[in-house]
Amino acid sequence: MAVRGDPHASPEGEGGKTGLQHAVWTGSISLGLVRVPVKMVTMTRDRGIHFRMIHRECGTPIHYRQFCEEGKEVPDEEIVYGYEIGRNSYVTLEKSEIREARPETSDTIRLEAFVRKEEADPHYFLRTYLLIPDGAPDAYALLRAVMKNEGQAAVGRISMFQKEYPILVHVYRNVLAATTLRYADEILDPSKAPALQKLPEPSDKEVELATFILQKMAGQFDLTIFEDAYQKRLEQVISARKEGRILKLEPREAAPEKRDLMQALRQTAEAMGH
């Protein structure tokens, strides 16, 4: 069980203090006949607390075995993979058939178009990696400079981790970065949600008060002001247990009582000086 973390993130301390030496892919960016050798490295680190399930009585870890619905334990060599085509009806495939259908890992990021980075809808973003030069530093520096000067990103494709992904190459803090993307048909159309079909029109007064609150709360996008309160509380509990103590945490603040929308807007705006 992981409280928080990214399975593709660098462990704490890997690659020195930066964690940037853990290459998950090595190849080159292809731009026509130009090749830019790079290695792809993780740019996040897993700071989460991880647990194993333990048998309280004997203190040993819990393990799992595989059983079919008839109650027989099944070894790996007797397992096939079923695609359900009807109730209790499956097309079965061998693991080797699935493996053969997977794309080969490519050693090339094939760029296909340059776009304004702001055109890229962040809802399609999967995971972002840094692209570090792996030879030919002049080609890397040139591509970075041109993309930065023109405010452009590049859309292309890559095969890695046994899957082909659309990919967005862009400049992040003076480094080339690559963000894997979802396919267009993987994003649902939220406008079709039934709850959105008959929403009431807000009154002019509601809009006025809500706009005032929004403007008063305007600020900068700064994630450093946030911390993982859940993890911090868990760290306190674990630290106390290591010392043989049982820590009783302060109860969380109660949720505010529900108010009429207009009443809540007025009271909030008045507290902000309206």
C-alpha cells in the first residue's frame, strides 16, 4: 500500500541528491535527417510512505496465491488470459500471443509537427520526463534554443514500456522535456453528463458576489505553499510507534455547516470587505 507516490518516480536518493541519473529510455529525437541523442530520466521522486500487510498474530507479511473459482490453486504455467465476449464466455489468449502483439521499444522519438505549447490540452497529459543530452550537445542546444525562442513544442510518437504513445516535447526550465499523452478517444466528453443538462442560470447578484470573491482570491500558481497533511500525520504516528508510544492525533476540523447559497456568498464576500 502506498500513501502517495509515482511508480515511475526515482526512489529517494537515487542518482545523488537530484535523482536525475535514472534513465528509463535511451535513444534520439528525430527531426528529418537530424538526430539529437538523449536519455529520458524521471523528474519526480516518490516521497510516499509504503506499507506491507502484516499478520497481527505472528508479525509476518501477507502473501497471495492464485485460485480458480473451483477452489484449486493455479500455477502460472496454467494461466491464460481471457477477453470477455459474453456472460461467462471468453476468448482466451496465451501470454506469448499478447507479448507478440506489443510494439518493440523504439530508440527514436519521431517528431511530426510543431505547435504552440498552450495548444496542448493538459487533460491528455500522462507523465513528464526530462530529456538529457547523451552525445551531440550542439544538436541538443540548437533544438532547445529554437523551440524556446519560437515558443514551440513538438508532437510526435514513441514506443516504450511495451506501448506506443503520442508525445509532446517541450522546454521546461531550460531543459527539453517529454510528456507522454493519452489518445484522443481515451478522453470522455464531460458535457454529456446528465447532471449538467439542466443546471439553473445563476442570478446577477450571485455572479456579482462570486466574481468579487474570485478577484479577492486571485494569486499565483505556487505549489510550494501546499503540503501533504495526511503524510505528515502518518509520519508522526510512525515516529511515535518507533519510540514505543501511541500518538493520539488532534481531531480534524469539522466541515462547515451547510448554508443557503446566497447567504454563504454574502457572508464570504462581507468577510473579504465587500
